[in-house]
Amino acid sequence: MRAGDASLTKKVKSEIIRRELDTTRLEVRVIHGVAYLAGELKGTRHTKIADPKKEMEIILNIILRIPGIRGIDNRIKWIVL
């Protein structure tokens, strides 16, 4: 992983964490500007997600606005409580 990719990985993770989701089972890596998202996401006790598909759209749009991100490989599975 290049140094720039490591920095982008941190930025992507922090943007997802800002959404107040449970990210304990989420894996994020950026390789050559492509964000690879895998694992599971779910709402927390305090943050219920009514529409996971809409929430994912919001997250992907936020990630795509990060300078240096060229694309996203999304393999996230949503856990609905």
C-alpha cells in the first residue's frame, strides 16, 4: 500500500464512522485510489437505519467526494436489527 493510500484509507474510515454506524466488522482499504469496502455495517442502539440502501448511497457519495478516490468496490453486507 502506498503512503497516499494509507492516508485515504483513514479518511474513508473516518467518514463512515461519522455516520454513527457500528463499524466493528467493517474492513476498508484503499489501493491505487480505489476504496475496497467489505464486511458488515449496522446501526447502533442509538442510530436506527430505516433504509440501508439509501444510507449506503449517502456513504458512497461521501467517499467519492474525497480527493484521490477514483472508485469504490463495495462488498458491505447490512445487518438490520
